[in-house]
Amino acid sequence: MFSPSQHDVRRFFCETQRKLALGLPLTPMEALAAQWIERHPQYRGDLADVDAALAASYTVEDGRTNPFLHLSMHLTISEQCSIDQPRGIKQAVELLAAKRGSLHEAHHEAMECLGEMVWASQRSGLPPDGLAYLDGVRARARAC
């Protein structure tokens, strides 16, 4: 299983932003990341300087979203939908997107469910509960 470090993730997004800005060819994963980078122009400054990105710390007390975590969650949800894992996530996100009129907004709602799943797993020491995550996304789609 591939487990990139925090620095690997930050380098990836910074390099993708650099290549995007210069009009250079992108790998398939970079092309997917570029779509989400383009939808978040507020993160361009964070992605512009790899050394600053590697040194940056994002805490709750700062009141600021971690752009690398946020973009990583978009990539995660995109990949989950592309392979429908957990089974049913593609349909749930598509339904949520249709009801919200925006895939981007659907991702942001799914992120909340994904974050809750990860937090619960870390807190309990148990594996992530994909069914609880899926149920959360479905519940948001039904509530629309």
C-alpha cells in the first residue's frame, strides 16, 4: 500500500501547481489534482513555495483550512468514486451533487463524512468504517 508522507503530499501539490502554471504536461494524477487546484484559487499562494509549504503548520487555533489536507480529500473522494469504493459511494456522491447542483459542494459535504470516519477510527483504534461513511453521505443526499 502506498503511504505518502506529509512532505510527499505537499511536494506533489506544489509541483502540480508549478506545472499547471507553466503549461507543462501533467501525469493523470496531477491532472486530477489540477482540477481541484483550479477550483481553489485561494490556495495558490500556499502551493507556490515548496519550502514554505513543507515548513507550514496548520492548526485549529489558526482558524485556517489546511490546503493540502483539503485537496487530498478531494482526490480521495474522486478516486473512491472512480472505483466505487466503498461500494455505493459513487452513486451517493452523484446524488448529492445532483441535489446540490454542484459536484464541488457534494465533495465538501462528503469530506465532512470522510473526516468523521477518519477521526472515529483514530479515536477508537479500529479500522475506518466505510459503511458509516457511506451512510453519512447518503443521509446528506436524502436530507436535500
